Amino acid sequence: MITALIPFKPLSEAKSRLATILPPADRRALALAMLDDVLTALERSQRISQIIVTASDAAAQALVQSRNIEFLQDTSNGLNPAIQHVVNQLDSDRPLLIMHADLPLVEEDDIDEFITMMPSGGVALAGSNDGGTTAAICAVPQRMRWSFGEQSLLRHLAAARAANIPVRSVREGPITFDIDRPVDLYRLLLDPGGRQTGRLLGKLHIGAKSEPSHE
């Protein structure tokens, strides 16, 4: 079976690229709602046997522990050090799914299908529209150089090839749809779903569009 790791950024930094259309309190609420929806999908997955959330905020800790999910206090300096800290503690023969917490439409079937994409002994990567990596499933995560952030998909592809790790990537579907930019949130508003994030969006006052979609 597979361990899932959800690294959760501090709420003080939550969705900063949405600052032009959402005030800080709403951005924090959105981040927590999306985390809740991702945890629901992971709990329902047929392939996931363990879920770990690493975060530094008391609100995130309360949410995770209220669901009886394993919580690790993040004392590192940044997203990738937090991920590496967890990776270093895992058994080397246990596959790891790393997923971001801002995938509001992902369902358990999407997760299970993504896991089946992983090559034998390799890694599968999900790439967002802006070149980031929204999820990764790796047979031996200790062999990968993890480098999440802007334009990370190309870095992860290069790291896998440099380490002679078989790699596949996907660029479409709910597992690739993260909420980072105003255009992402406006797209979500067209079909928000009926879970925590969708219900929250119906209550928020979202400001006028302030950047072109380039779609």
C-alpha cells in the first residue's frame, strides 16, 4: 500500500497570488477548505493506507487531527525541506504519493488512476497549467530530488532522468487543477463542486478579475 504526504504551507502565506481578489481571512478559509476536500478524497482512495499532513499552523493541525489523520509539525524552512524531512523517515520500499492541498476537484478515482500511471520502480508526475507539479507518486521517493514550486515539472522530469528513474507525466484532469492564480479561481467558479470548497465559494465575495486568463 501507499503513503500519502500533504505538505501544507503556513496560512500566513496562503494563496498570496489571490490577494487581488480575496482578503486574507477568505484566503485562509479557502486553503483549509481545499485541504479538507483533498483529505476526503485520500481517505476514500482504495490505494492509500496512510496519510500524513505536515504543517505549522494550529488551524491546520486541528482540522487534520479532528479527522484522526497523522499530523507532523513542520519545523523546517520551506516546502521542499519539509517534504524531504518526511521522505527521510519513510521505509525505502514504500511508495509515496505527494499531493498539494489545493486540488479542490480531485476525487478518489482520480487519485487511484494517477497511481496506476507510475512505471515499475519509477515516478509519475502531475503538471499544472503554469508548469508546477501538483502531485507525484514515486516507488522509491528517496531517489528523487524533490523541487516543488514554480516550473517544477521540468525540474522533476530532469531529476528523474538524471537518476535513471522511469518517469511519466500527465497534464490534464482534476489532479492537475490547482488554485494558485485568479484565473484558476474564476475557472473553479464555473463548476465548483458540492464539497467544502464549493460550499465556501458560494459564501465569499470575490473581487473583480484583475489579470488576463491567456486561455
